[in-house]
Amino acid sequence: MIEPSIALFGEAFEEASRVLERLLEETQARYALLVDRKGFVLTHREALWAPPPPALDSIATLVASNAAATQALADLLSEDRFSEIVHQGKDQGIYVEQVNELALLVVIFDKDAPIGRIKLYGKRAAALLDRITKKATVDAGARKRNIGLDREYRDSASAMLDDLFGEA
Amino acid sequence: MIEPSIALFGEAFEEASRVLERLLEETQARYALLVDRKGFVLTHREALWAPPPPALDSIATLVASNAAATQALADLLSEDRFSEIVHQGKDQGIYVEQVNELALLVVIFDKDAPIGRIKLYGKRAAALLDRITKKATVDAGARKRNIGLDREYRDSASAMLDDLFGEA
């Protein structure tokens, strides 16, 4: 079975969750997720006023898949990395910031939320989460490995895309 | 074999290429591509001053893959679609705009290029390309089908991700 690269237990889990909670308060965003680059939700928080969240596991897998493809695009253009990603829809948007080579920060916000503020506090939260997740890395070697997709991850992402797109 | 959904020949090809050429002149961007959502380059243009382009076929596949995952994210959040996508690197950036359910417009630009101008003229070019590609659709039914990934496409995207990430 595919396993997350980061094991967030006990104090590290509480600490990471508090960072997300504070980020929600600072930005008035709906949901904040700390996501393993393999597509696992490590911890997440919802604003008190927010409606029940959408399928966060699916969002985590798609965001991780997108981040890997975007990194490949950056490599092709000889860029070290691309900056944060913002997708803005009619009513909601998603902001994705790199925490480090193992994790991503995802913030889902309403159309009225202040994007500049989300970026500013998002980057600060990502720096805090970088410190917390590095201490919780499962495999010390993983920190040094390049970001990659393993076969199991891709198979599970493919299966989910099948579901989402209703393909046979 | 997987085939593009759009066959751009003769006049339609020339017309689409002229739209890209004009877009490069208007925006001072480096490269402009019209890409099938299955990942094929339909036509592309380079600015006269631009260095030889990176692997445009790989860029097309990754952009198409990203667009499909982004559409899945939009569906999960009950958004009709997300607006255009901009990835900004240290030296270069990528702008992706939806042409229609079959094609994407991709613009690669230098860090000094005016993003607002690229978005403005990019949207106008996308509207022109929408008209041109709709006339060149291979399968009349394709226009009505939902955006999807077929198995062959995913297999070829997986194989390329393997190459790019150096996985076995």
C-alpha cells in the first residue's frame, strides 16, 4: 500500500492543525488542508461558519497530481519552480502553496475573500508547516529524494480520474 | 493510436497560426501554442527573437493533463470552471486559457512581459481560436461530449511522467 511520507502524530499534528486554524482566522477562508505530495490529507481545518466541506481526499489527490505536473513544466522551462497557484472560480477559489518537497498547503476560499491576504498569510503558514513537517518525516532519505510520482500513486490517481470523469 | 479531436489543415491551420502570431506581436511573449485537450500541439508560433523553444510536445501533454485535473477540482467545488491559469517562474511564465471543450491556448512569456496584456489579448485570441477549431472538429459528436481523458491518453501521459521523473 502507498503510505504518506510524513507521519503527523501527537504534538506535531496539534501544532500543524493550530497553524491551519490561525490561517483560517486571519484570511476568512473556508477550509485549509496540509497535504502530502503523494495526495494524502495530513490535517485539515474548517471555518466555523463554513458548510460541510467537499471531498477533501479527492481534492488532495488532484492538487498533488497538479503540483507534480506543474513541477515537470517548470523543469521543461528550466525554472527551479513556479510560484504559488491560484484557481479562481465564480464562487470559490483554491490557493496552493508549496510547503516543502514533501507537502503542500491548500486553502479554499469564497470569492469575497482577500486574495492578497491569503497569499501573505499562506506563505507564513507554509514556512511554519515546513518546520513542523520536517520533524515528522517518515523516511530520512525522503527529504533528499527528488519530488516524484510512484507507480502506485499514479494508478490510484488514474482510477480516481476515471471515477470523476465517468470513464469505463 | 490516439488521435487529436481537431484536424487543422489548409486555411484553418493558416488562420489559427496567424492568430498566434498576432498574439505574440501584441504581448511580446516568446511562444504561443494551440493545444488539443488530448495533449497534441495543433499549431505553434515563436517570436523571432526567442531562443529555440523547449519540448513543446511535452509541454502540451502536461498542460492538457493539468487542465483535466483542474476541471475535476472545479467540479468537486461545484464550480462551472476555473478562470485562466498563470504559472510565474523566476525567468519565465506560462499562461493557459481555455479555447473550448476541445482546445487550450498556451502562452510562454518572459518575466518582464506584461501579464495583464497577455490575459487581455489571450482571451481575445481564445475566442477567435474557438471559432476556427469548431469548424475543424474531427468528430461532430466530440463537440457535445464532456471533457474527458481516455485510457490511451492517460497511459501516454503516465509514460511521459515516468520519463520526466526518471521512474522505472
